[in-house]
Amino acid sequence: MAEMVERHIRRACDLNDIDIYDLPDVIGEHAMVAMDCAFEDCCTATWEDGSNLANDYLKRRGWKETVINRSYIEALRDSVVSLYEVSDVRPGESFLARDLFRGGDPIRVTERTATKTLVQWDVIATRIITVRGVVQMAAAVLAVERELADEMLALMRRTQSRAPEAAAEIADPEFRTRLETELVNDETLLSIAAPAITTLWLNDTIRRYHAPLPELANTDGEKLEFMTLHYRLLPGITVAKVAEALAGTPDIRDEDDGKHWIWFAPEKPGRKGRTSAQADHEDTGRTIYGHLTLGPSKLEVMVNSEDRATRIRNILAPILDGLVQPPLTERITPEQAMAERGGARAPAPRSLPEGMSPEDMREAVHQFLDRQYRNVLRQKVPALGDKTPRQAVRSAKGRQAVANWLKGLEQNNARLPTDDPMHDYDFSWMWEELGITDLRS
């Protein structure tokens, strides 16, 4: 067991200058998860003398175990760890797991506890075993970020592709043939990949705990801060009057019959003097600076930096003069936003505007998200190599990148509280519009 702990844990600790015995103080309960991975790998290993921990235990003390426990130990002994993508989660019951390395159709896994926290498109590293006809997970489960999962998969595939080259350097023909055969075989490769998977996950976990909060900035390099300007309409001023004033403002586009507007970055020289239809088409790829929402009694402007808030105030001041009161400013820092999202276990009930039901709020939010994501489809996305989603799906590699990006959006929404109107937003139309529904499995 000590040797297996060294294989799974020592390397990540050394890379981060941490004493292995101090690991629980650094990453808390995650340290025990890494130990569980080492223990399960130890149960599968056959040592040079032919011994195996699981077999030895069953021979000596197996008679004390129930039939189910003996079957579990036997299944664990013959298992391999792999990376699985989660879908169709049924809380308290089961989920579908798709093997990202070996491929094939997703399999239904019976699981009560983990399905209360797993969400659509999570990636996990675990051993899926069958115990007396029931497909289930082993105890050790690593939650793996998709980017890290891609690194793990790439490492294993490189190892496979280089097997003939590595084997060619071995003089012993029998050992050379065995090595080449074993590394090409998926099962054998996974059986020896467990320490590498744990090490990569543990290294990533330690670095996340040690990492300072990044300096967040928008596309103009301005410090990120979520700002909302609240303009109250003056007595006697109608919504139509304010909408009319906004209609002639450069770089501000009406998206919903005077209710919702988008503020774009200034146009580049040579693009002015276009028709309305041309403007709508050529806004594709332009940076969105902010969103405006015009309600019965006020105009709200949402931007993501102090500088943009100042700019839009200066733009709107002469346009809305005599129509609205000076704006009240609401600001939320990224740290506050993260604390609000992840802090309270029992959030206070959401307050709704007077006369609006939760169903009405949900419908309004979904309509807003429809508009928001339609604009996103026209914008460059860093995760897609600074291409728009529509551009990225033109290549096979880009299609997969867009699929992973969409899965990330769905995964984030699935993690929201169930009473959040964004929680059950349906992204199906985006998959269909981009022509990649075949990758949504």
C-alpha cells in the first residue's frame, strides 16, 4: 500500500513543495479521495510474487463478508479506472456514463448519493463495476474539469501511439512484443494509467487551492465589475418617449420592440451609413458593451466595468435629458458574485416584482437568455479560438470544441439552485441551429 500511495500522491506533492503528511491541511477531504484512489489501485495490482491484496483478503477473511461485499471486492479487483461523461442524471437513482477513452454507448449506472450532486456533462474519473448484475461506481470518484480531462485523454492516446516506438528500443524480443501489445490494448493501458490520472487531478486540485484570485478584466482590459444603472422615468414620461430617444443612438440596437437593447462597441471606420438590415447582419462579431432594459417606470443599463458605466452615462445624458432622473448605480465585484453564488446553503427566497409570478419570471428570464445567446452565436468566443460558434462548426475539430462549450453552459446552469429561473433553461435550439445535435450524447 505504501508503494501505491507513493505512485499516486508523491509526485503532485513534490511538484507543489508539500510534505505528503501535510496534504490534508492543504486540500482537506480531497486528500482522502486521493488515498481512496491509491487503495483501489492496490486492490487491482498483481505484484511480482503473484500476490494480490483483494485475493489475499478474500482467502483469509472473505468468509466474514456478505455475498454482496465479496462480489464487490472481486469486481473491484478486476476493474480499471477511466474518464466518464455524465448525462441524464436521475437524483437519488442513477445516471448515464459515457467512457471518454474507450468510447461506446453510455451505460446506466445505479447510484443514490452521488446523483444528488452530479449534473449534466460533469466529467468524473472512477471505476465502474458490475456487482451481481448491478452496474455501479467504486468508492473513489474524482471530479475532473473538462480541460484537465482532455489533457488526461491526450496523454493516454499519445502513450498508445508511441507504443511501437518505445517497444522498438527494447532488446528482449519477448518483452518487446508484450509491451507493444499491452500498451495498444485499452484495458491494459487504463490499468497502468490510474497513478497518472490521480497525480494530474491532485496537482490541479492543489494549485486551485493555492492560486490567488485572478485579475479579471473585460475585452478592453478594464477591471471587471458588474454595474447596473437605474434610470427612473420622470413623471408623465412614457416608455414610448424613451424608446424613441434611444432609437437614434449610434451603436445601440433595439432587440425586442423597444423593451431590450444592446450597446455595441463603436463601429470601425467604413462600416457606417448602412441600412438597418445591413446593420443587423454586420453586428455579427462586434463586442457587446452592455444591455438596456426598458420597463414601465425605469430604464436599466447593465455593463461590466466602471469605465463602460461612465461612457454609457455620458452617451445617455444628452439623449435622455428631461426624460429620466439621474441614475442610481448598483455594483457587484466578481468576489461578491462568487460568494453570492457559492456561499449560503439556504438562500433567502427570491423577491419578485409586484404582480409577477415565478412562472412569469421564468418565462421572462428564458426570453432574455434566448436573445442573449442569439447574440453570443455572432460573437467571438475565446474558448473557440476567438471564432464565433457559427464559424467554429465549419470544421470537425471546431464542432467538437463548440459541443464542449455548450456542454459547459448547460453544466453551469444545472448547478444553479432549482428555484433559479435559469436552472432549467433549454439549450436544445442552439445545438440544432449550429447543426451539432449528433454530438449531444
